[in-house]
Amino acid sequence: MGVRAWEALDSRAHPTVGCVLSLEGGFEGRALVPTGASIGRFEVSDLRDGGTRYAGLGVRDAVERIEKTVAADLVGLPVGEVDARLDGPSNVTLAVSLAAARAAAAASGLPLWHYLSRGGEYSLPCPMVNVFSGGRHAEGGVRIQDFLAVPLAAKTFAEAMEVVWRVRRQAARLTEERHGTLMSRLVADEGGLAVLAGDDAEPLELLARAIEDVGEPVGVAIDVAATQIEHPEEFLGTLEGWCARYPIVSIEDPLGDDDWDGWADATRRFGHLQLVGDDLFATSAQRLEKAVGLGVANTVLVKPNQVGTLGRAAQTMAAARRHGYATVVSARSGDTEDDVIADLAVGWNAGQIKIGSIMRSERLAKYNRLLQIEALDGVPYRGWQR
């Protein structure tokens, strides 16, 4: 087994780690690690160089650790045992974990999604598509991080994409009418439209109008990302008003990542909707178990780089199923052209995926991978099931 790594760039042009793992027989797997802007306190951290290169964001130390320390530790190890041996910074361990999974799938002669399914159920996920962005994804915009469109009645993944394409296109037209052409052309980190700071409800209003104009059954998902908002508990009343007025079907992170009492209150208020924990769970099976005990939230956002390996992320997926929680596999705001999360969402039968907008090639790579899986592999579309 051979392991090589290099310093690559993510969609914000910040350094990230690339990795290739080679097996005897010529099989290999490649991976590029995503990075986040909205990072919770409970995520496994990345290894950064510090200093002056790339404003301290360089990852040469992470590359060196992979090629010297990790590679030496994996010599002679079966590829199926690699994941369990990995420990350390997320951009080190996830790079190797993803590459090992791809190499193992190649050696087995299976697509990655099929290899990951382990003979269990699999399906194409319902997309939650970013239309408007704020928060740390659009500095200078509104406080709320994401406003997303969720196709509720599409029968295929291709049909779902067409519906949300129409919604985003109409939302861009409405934004142009209100703010001018330039604002409708500027996009945030995940490709979403952005409006200037001011009324937090404006993107929601524009999105709801776009949905109404399109005339298809489409719901709205909101990612509050409350760790970025001052006094988020005061925002719950506003959310209740929005839910009464707009077709909201999902709310993510309405409270901080350690505000368990606040989350319990939010669950009482919004538990009839999809209530998603991102920073709350940080893809940790242990934090999920605590939430179950407190009766908090009902859906888990799954980001493998929050826990550092595919194996740990898969454990969280399994725990969520065991306790009746829904799951959403998610990209990061600083992502790459690596389309791996498309295969994860299918092979893990996640049910939903959150990639970003239908804009920017690092987002489209993942949507295109899902369209390919549907067209060529015949995987069924699960659709919205909340």
C-alpha cells in the first residue's frame, strides 16, 4: 500500500489536502478534503501550518504527516482496516479515509456507493438546494446562513433538479427586479444568491414568491446557524411567525451548539417540522445519544470532516437510524470538485443531501454524480419523506 498527499485548494482558494492511496494490483483511490467556514466547537480540527503562507492556512504539515507518519503506520495493513487505524487532525485522517474507501471500491469492482451500502438498502437522496445565503457564507448579507428549496413531489432525482432549477432562476429574476442585475449575479460561498444586510426575512419572502411563481410543491428549509447570531433564543418567536406565513418544512441549528435547554424548547415548538442539528451534533454518535436522552431535534446533519473518518460518520448514521432520526449528508462551504458525498448519500441511504446551490462547479460535480447514478446505475429516488 502506498500513500501520497499534496496541498490543494478548495472553492475559496484556501489550502486543503489531496491524497491518493494505491493498492497492489494497480487499484487506487483519490480524495480532496473539504473545509468549513461555520465551524462548531465540537468538530475535529484541521492541522494548519500557521506562519505567513496563505495567511497561516497552509497544510504542508498535514501533507508531511500523511506521507511520513500515517503511510508508515499503514504498511502491510489490509485496506479494509485502514479507517479504524486513523486518528488525528481531520484533514489528515479524512484524506486517507476517503482515498482508502475509493481504493477498496475499485478493488472490489463496485461503484463507491454500492461498496458503501454493504448489501443494505440504498437510494438517491432528496436534494435541499441553497437559493439564498447569508451569515458566514455571504459576509455583509443577512444573518441567516441559508435559505433552501426542497422539492416535495418529484418522482425522480432529475425531476427534482429541474424543479429547484426553476425556483432558483425565478428567485434570481426577483432579486434583479428589486436590487439590480449586479446583485443577482453575485453568489455566496455555496453559490447562493445574496442580498445586503438588513431584513432577515427578505430572502425568505423572495424565495416564497419564486416558489409560488413556479407553481410546484416546494418547501423551504432554513439554516439559522445560530452560533453566529447574538441571542439566538430571542429569534425563536420570529421563526414561529415565519413558519405560520411561509412553506417552511425544515429548520437547522436554531440554537447554539451547547444550549440543550434551548434545543428542548425549540423541539417543543418545531418538532412537527424537520429540526436539524449540525453544530449541535458535529456528526458525533455520542452527542446524538445525549440528544436522544433529552428528546432534542429529530434530524442529524452528517459531515464526515467533522469527525475525521468515514467510519465514524457511518457510526453516527447508524445511531440516527436506530433512534428514528432522519439524516442529511452535507457538503461544506469550502468544498472541492471531489463528488464523494454523492456516493455517501446513496450508499448510506441517507434520504437527503445538502450540497449548495445549482451554481459553481464544486457543487455541480456532486449533482452531476447523482444524475449519473440515477441514469446509468438505475438507483431509485427516495424523495421527500418527512
